Amino acid sequence: MPARGPRSASTVAGVTVGELERDVLNALWQQSGPVGAREVRGVLQPTKSLAYTTVMTVLVRLVAKGLVERQWEGRRYVYQATTPDQLAARAIDKLLAAASNRRAVLAYFVRDPVDRALLVELAQAAEDAPSK
């Protein structure tokens, strides 16, 4: 069996992704909405010759990593990359979960807000949100 070359891994929102996963994410980010695995494969086809099952496997892994959302549509699943804002929110949530004093971390950001109007708006949204 021929030896494979070095794989290049990168990080997306604190999650390690391989080269193929990154390519699939880029293909999804190019789309205007949710698409099926065949469409993803079609976007990748000019530069990569991939089996449909390979694309499906990568999509399932990206769903498990929280980088892609999947929903049932008609007779198939469609996939959409998580937005950069959603990824940032998840990364912040992970960091807050690791903090020993979540309140102190959040207080640091509201002590001297850059955008006071946004802080007031967020406080109002928190008041209006249904309690859990």
C-alpha cells in the first residue's frame, strides 16, 4: 500500500478538522441554503474525485462535531454549515463552561462595555426571554 502524504489539519471554532472536512465546509459555506450530499460532491468534483459515500461520511462527522446542521427534507437529509456567529457563540459557551466563576468572566465584559446600547439591548432580551 502506498504511503500517504502528511495530512494538514486546521481548527474551526476550536474544533480540529482535516483537509477533506475543511473542503466540505468550504463547499457548504459557498451555498445559499441547505444542500444534499450529491450537491456537495458536485461542488468538490472539479478538484477532487470523491465517492458519494465518502462525502456522506465526512458530512456525518461534521454534524457530530457541531460544525454542520442536518435536517430531513423530502426523502433526504440536507446539510448546512453552522454560521460563523453560531460557531463563535459555541466557542464562547465552551470557554465559559471551563471557567471556575462564570459570573466573574461575564462581569469582566460588562464592566466597561464598548457598546453600551448593545448591552442595554441584550439585558432587555434576557428579561424578555422565557425562563427555563
